[in-house]
Amino acid sequence: MGEPQQVSALPPPPMQYIKEYTDENVRKGLAPKPPPPIRDSYMMFGNQFQCDDLIIRPLESQGIERLHPMQFDHKKELKKLNMSILVNFLDLLDILIKSPGSIKREEKLEDLKLLFVHMHHLINEYRPHQARETLRVMMEVQKRQRLETAERFQKHLERVVEMIQTCLASLPDDLPQDDEPSGATAASGAPRLKVESMDVEEASSSCVGVPLDRNATVTKRDKLWDKDAAMCSIIDEMT
């Protein structure tokens, strides 16, 4: 007979799962489906658990004797357990010095094990409270960050509005109006024509018999872009 095959209580390495989820397998629908939800019991680290078990199981359900009452103060009980562990440890050292082969050594080890199990259990009972507090702190941090972002945005918006109002106030009052009729005259009596903005390429192509100068168009466009970039940099420095 061959040697019995050892079965690990841990899942396989991640690469055995990752190599199955390639882009081609996902596109063709060949990637493994997620495991179905467990409804009764399951094995974890060599121990069997029930789905309806409490997150923190009572000591009695694990076959462990309870040393503290049902109604107690966690802080006081933890202090008492800490003191009991120190006293039992000193007793164990005394036994090891006087009679290392005595049966009392095993009894003290069991007592220490029971005390550590109780301390670990009481600490675990604080885990739900720790999870709630951690979630509360995370939400407070997110709220503070969003409020700070909204406040900075409001300040930038107010500065931009102030800059626009300052620019509008600095404009002269006798600027030509585009909505006046084409035959209207200015204060000087000279006729004022309505001028519409036109793209350079459109203006060049609309002229019959005039060749289109691509180099001139690119040069003028580059100048406009340089002005836009300079204006953006000035606004960034002011904000």
C-alpha cells in the first residue's frame, strides 16, 4: 500500500486560481464560477464550524469552563486574569526549581492555558465594538475630506467671480456694441461695421483666387495658443 496522501487544511496557492481567469477564458465564459454559498457546516483550519454559529462563541459551547460570572465588567475581569497569570507563572517557576518532574507542573500549565483562553475570549468580545469604531472613524475622515474639498472649491469659485467682476469693471464704457444696426454711426460720426469672428482657414479658403498659406495659419494659431497658455499660467498663480 502506498503512503497516505496528506490533505492540507489551507486552500491551494493563489496562482492555481489566477491562471484560470485569463482574458480569453473570461470572454468565452470558461472562467470558473464563484463557489456556492455554504448553508450548513464548513471546515476551516481543521475545525468544523456551523453557519449559524455566533461570531464569538460562548466558552461553554467550546467545552471550556467559565471562570467569570455571566454579568461582569470586562476591564475588571481582564485585570484579574492578568494578575492570576502572573501569580501562576511564579508558582510554575517555583515548581520547576524545586521538583521539575512533579505532577503539579502539568497542573500549573493547564491553569495557565485556561487563563490565557479566558483573556483571549474577553478581548475578542471587544472586536464588534472595535469594528464599529473603526467604521465610524473612517466615515468621519471621509466627511472631513469632502467638506474641505467643497470649501476649497467654493473659495476658488469666489476668487474667479471676483476676477471676472474686476475685469468687467475695468472695461471702458464706450465700447462698440455688436447688436447695433450695420448703418449705425459712432460718436465720431464714422460708420461702424459689424465684424464677425472667422477662422483663419475659413477666411483663407473663402477668398477666391487667393492661395492658402498653411505656414501663416499655423504661426497665427501657435501665437493664439501661447497667449492662452500664458493666461492659464497667470490664473494658476493667482489661485
